[in-house]
Amino acid sequence: MDAFLEFARGPLFVATFLFMVFGLGRHVLLRTRDLIQVLKRTPKRDVPWRDVASSSAGWMVPVKHLMRAVPILSVASVLFHAGLVLVPIFLAAHVFLWSRSIGIGLPTLSAELADTLTLMTIGCGAMLFLVRVMRKAARDLSRLQDYGLLLAVLLPFVSGWFAVHPESSPLAYRTMMLLHVLSAELVFVLMPTTKLAHVVLFPFDRLSGDIFWRLVPGAGDRVAESLRGTTRGAEVKA
């Protein structure tokens, strides 16, 4: 067990982390290339960068967009995503792992704050999962992958909590720690290969709305002709 745990914390951690970094970097490069190519083909190249940045920032903390619809779920979603970012990056044990494996040193959360954020993330994630199961509108829009990804993201938090609090754990410490490390590395692999890639693609999604719909001159007529046939007859009648 110790050998497996050391392998998971060492070479496997580095391999899966690099897979995530290069996979997400590939997404960013491809999306950047697509945006540049579209801008080159359109005569109107001025982009409201300030408005795009403001819109993206507003949706990163989407309180004013979502609060009116379902206040509790909106708060749960914001807190859930905050925990997903803060705990994995700034937990003291993780910072030590970052430093040992890839040479990155970061500030750390206190033990009490880390516990609070972990429980908050688990509770909010469980609420969001139940909403997908129980609300017909959410259930109709959800695929099996959506449920699986949410559970996969929650598993490192649940196993991490039990690893830090072994007196409450249903499994032995080393077994739970191995489960924690492997589940986190599974998330590393899923990040660039599933919709979790939106962690880096989100700004591009906001930006593409201001770029991809800038049609070249005459494009509207060609689209109409493709849908309805030639427009010459209509022009003569007019």
C-alpha cells in the first residue's frame, strides 16, 4: 500500500498534472487560433474588449444573473465553484505537494478554514446533484456524463475530508488517502477531455459571441438563398 501511495503521489501525480496542463493549453491555443482566423475574415475587427471582460467577470460570479430565478441554487453554485478553486490550490498539504512535485510555492489556508470550505463544497455539490435528479427541468437537460462528472469532482473532497479526519473514516487511513489522490488525478485527466475544460474556455465562450457572428458582407443574402432559394424573383416582384 505504501508503494502504491508513493507512486500515486509522485510519478502519477506529475504525469496526470502535466496531462491536464498541456491538454487545457491545447484547448486555449486552438480556440485562440479560431478567433484569429475569424477576425481575419471579417472586415469589422474592432472588438469591445472592455465589455467582453466585464461580461466575463460578471458571469464568473453570476449573482445578478441568477439570484432572481432560484436564489438558494444560485448561492450554492457560486460557493461550490469557489470551493473547487480554493481548497485544491491553497490547502497546506496540497501546497507542499505542489512544491515537492513541480516547484510551485503558494500561501496556505488555515486548517479551520480548509475544513469549512471542504464541507461547504461537499454540501453545495450534493445539493446541485439532488437538483439534477429531482427537478424535471434540470433532469431533462442532464446527461449521464453530467452526473458522473459532478460525482467525480466531489469524490476528492469527500475522500480528502475522511483522510484528514481518520477517526470518522470508514476506511483505513492509507486506503482513504490513496483513494483521495487517485480521484484527484482522475479529475486532472477529465479536465481537458470533458466539459470541465470550461475552466479555461469560459472567457472564449463569452468572447466568441462578439466575433463569430460578424458575418462578411453579403453573407446574409447567401444564407437566405441557401434556405429559400434564389432571391431574384422576390426582388422583381418587389
